[in-house]
Amino acid sequence: MLLDIFRFLEIDDDFMPDTTRRYNVGGLPRSRTWHTFLHQPHPLKDLVRPMFPKPLADRLWLGLRDINLVRDSLDPGLRAELTEKHRADVLRLQDLLQCDLSRWLRT
């Protein structure tokens, strides 16, 4: 499916993006104080930031943010209930898109 999108966008067939990095991962902060420190202006960050090249500083910030996040998982009973409730819609979408969405139906 990704190759179909690349072809539509006329991207070289040999191109394969790095999909190991997850973006916009949700979660709840373990520490509200640490979360606030990372996301709000702070003089200490202004002092330390020039010591690191921007790519390294960005990676450090993302790593510190991710360490502070707790991922909440969906209750298995609720997951099963929602899967059954939306099974027909998923199957219709699968037929419409002509691609395998069976993974969405696993509980």
C-alpha cells in the first residue's frame, strides 16, 4: 500500500523511508514537573541549548520526552467490544480499498 502511494506521488520505487521512529506518540506524563520543564521556556534550557548541535539537541529532547510518557493501553474487553461493533465497517472499508485490514479485527 505504501508503494502505491509512492507511485501515485511519483516517488522513486527504490525509496524506502525509515519507519523505526514513531512520531506523535501519545501518553500521559509520569512527572508533570518534568513535562512542564520540557515544554515551557526555562533559563536553564537557554543556557545549555547552545552547547549541543541542533540535531543532537532535538534527539535528546525527544528522548527525554518519550522517557517521561506512560502509554495507556486499551482494556482488552473494551477492545473486543469495539472490534465487534465496527467489524462490518472495517470489512466494507477493506473491500472499498481492496487491501487487507484484517489486523484491525484482531483482539
